Amino acid sequence: MTNVSGMVRVGAVALVAAGLAVGATRVSGSVQLATPGEQAGLPESSNVLLDEASLVCPGQQRLGATGLRDVEGTVTVAAATPDQGVVAGAPADGSGTVALLGGPSSTGLAQSSDRGEAVSAGTTAPDVVIARARGAFAPGLVATQVWRHTGDDDRGLAVTPCQLPSSDVWLVGGGAGPSRTERVIVSNPGANAVSVSLEVLGRGGPVDAAGDRSISIPPLSREVVSLDAVAPDEAGPVVHVTATGGVVSAVLDEQWILGATGRGIDDSTRAASPSTDLVVPGVETGGGIWLRLANPGTTEALAQVRLLTDKGAVQPEALRAVRVPAGSTLDVAIPSNAAPMGLGVRSDQPLVAAAWTERRATTGDQMGDFAWTPATPALRGVAGVLLPGLDGTTKRLLLTAGSAPATAQVRLGSGDGAQVSTVDVPADSTVAVDAKDAKGVWVVPTKGTLRGAVSVAGVDGGVPFFSVASLGDAPVRALSVPVRQVRN
């Protein structure tokens, strides 16, 4: 006979654990029951729309790292809920709010009660920024942070998607050199302190100095850690951030000055969890391209890397069999392509991946900018990127399909002026869509498997600036929580 009290206790624990794991989204009352001794599937979306959602933005990236020079500047953060009809099932007459909150005191930076209209604010403080939506505006919340600096060696552009927090984050980026600096920015959006551990994989294996690094992050706060302090002189770092007692958001901010030449600035955001089948979307052309692979396992990985181009999949001979040592990272040179592309990575062991691309001036000291683009999960629902303060730039939506053809509804801008179209992407291919002067880009996949990113590029004083923002699922629906029955 089933012990009911045992079921209740396990169910309560599961619900509490799910509340910690979800962090910025609410858990619905939908509960899956498994048969005794078995476990239901992992948490998955229910049909219940959220009535509150939060996304975490890193805030001013260039401030607050011990031992590194602060770079003053203003970060612009924008948040919005999509137009009516983008989120399936959303009520036509629902009301709500979208707000930007900053720092431990949750100072209100800006707020809007108009659907589809982006709320934006600038911040110069070294604080975490949280985008929060309530009521009918919670489903589909999107927020993006833009950092742009011009005129000196610190020049560069970083367009950074604000993200749902997690207890497990992989960051790919950085490199060696006296003027190549990396900051790992870990933000705690919760009401309790969170303990965070950093593990770094490098070209020679796990970095021992990083293994003992653990930090405590107060509520509604962030900590900025110099990667050189935990992994000095590592040429190919990949950082694994794990949180205990809550969830966090993390980015790796990198600046590179080669001698007296500014090479750029960018933020590397969360990469897809280790997998044997990865896709890196949004790989732009115009300069060098490198793919960084990390093998967190204990067995050497044999990987195949394909170029997912506008004309279909291309298999370079040199990338047919790439060996990645156990517990290590590897940088692989990628052939250039005339148009944007994605990279498909298949291997016999789970890997983590991201691509590095650059654009440089052709004259003078060849200053430039670069972008890190991580492997991302396939889109399952609404996704978007906001583009505040980026007038006069070239913006492109880059969509990459999986092994079957895919289709998406694409919305450029919002309100009456929005341009809506259906975009078909052939199997194992990448399609670029000119986003023109849109302040935001929204994507809803309707068929097949899609991944995407938005690239932003321009020229300032003859020097390119450049960034790529990956698309990720916006919070839309509550989670159904798996509950396991046990016998006492």
C-alpha cells in the first residue's frame, strides 16, 4: 500500500527545489505523478501562462573587478513584452507592467504599462539590473543590454541578452596576453545569499588554481571576478559556474588590446550545456573565425565540425575529425564564408562550444572589434532581442535550421509599424534577414528546429564595431513539476 505521507513529503521537497531552480519564473500547480519507484520527466512547460517573469542583466560590465582598471561608461538596458498575438493564448485585453530595477535596493529605473513598447534606462553604477514583467505582460518578456565605447583603446560594442538565472552556467571566451582581460560577472537576483564555485578548463586540462575558488554573493547583488586571478595566462579558458542555495546569471566580459591596438570588447553569454550535438548560430564573416571546444569529460572526444551556410552544409576535410583531449579545450580555425553561417558540431563525447569572430580596419593600426557566439539550444517558443541606441548600424537576424527544413514568423519592430514575415530556412542552412532600422526583433518558430542570433555592425572613425546577440527562449509558460512516489 502506498504511504501517502511519504508522497506528500517528497512532493513538497520537489516543489521547493523547483522553486529554487526556476528562480525568476513561477511554478504552476500542474504536477506529474510517476508510478511508485519511478520518476516523472524533467520539468517542462505547462499550458499555464506566467503572471510574473524576471530576466537578469549584468549591468555596467567594466566596473568592480579587483585588480583591473575600471572603464567608465553608460550601459543602456531595454525591456519589452511582445505585441498582441505573438504569444499564443495570451488574452487580448490583458494589462500589466514592465519595469527595470537596479541594485540591492531594487531602485526603479523605468516602467511602462504599454504592450509592445520598450522601456529603457541608462545606468553607470556597478549594479545588477533586473527586468521584471507582471500580469499579462509577463509571457514573452525580453530584455537586452548595450555597452558601447568609442574614441580610445577601450572602444567596442557589446549587445548582451539578459537571461533567466540558472544554477549551472558555461561561459566560453577569453585568452592569454598581458592586455587581454576577462571579467566573470556573476549576478544573484534572489532574496538570499548564493554560494558560487568557478571551475576553469584550459588547453592543458583543468586549471588547479580555479578549483578552490568559491564566492558568496549577497541578495540582489553581483560579484566581478578577474579570470586572470583564477586562471593566469590561460590561452583557451572555458568557465563553469555552479551555484548552491539559489540561481545566478553569469557573463564573461572580455577586452583585448594588442600592444597599442584596440582589438575590441564583447560579452560571452551562457552556452548550451555539454552535448554530443551542438549548433553555434550567428557566425558572421569579415575576419578571422575560431571555434573553441571544451571537453568536460574524462574521455577524449572525436568531433566533426560542419559549416551550415546559405547554400547548405559544407564539410571541410580538416574539420572531419577533430580530437579534443579530456578535461581540456581546443581552438579550431574555421574557413571563412561569403555569407553568415552556423557551425554544427557532432561528437562522441559531450562538448561545450562557442565561436569567435572579428572585424578590423584595413588601414592604420587595424583596430577592430570581435564577438563571441555560443552554441545555443533550439528555440521552442517566443524569442527576441531589443536594440536600443543603435541607429545607423547594420542589423541582421541570422537563423540556422537543423537536419530538417524550418520556418519562423519574424517580426521587426513593434506596434503599427512592425514588419511581419514568414522565413523559410532549408535544412542544415543559415538564412540572413535584414533587420533594417528595427528597435527589436521577435522570432516565433513554427516548424522544424531553429537557432538564431542578431548581429550588429557599424563603423566609427574608419574602425569597425561589432557584436552578436544570441536568441534564447523568453519565459512564457509555468513549469509542471515532476514528483516521485516513494515507499516508507
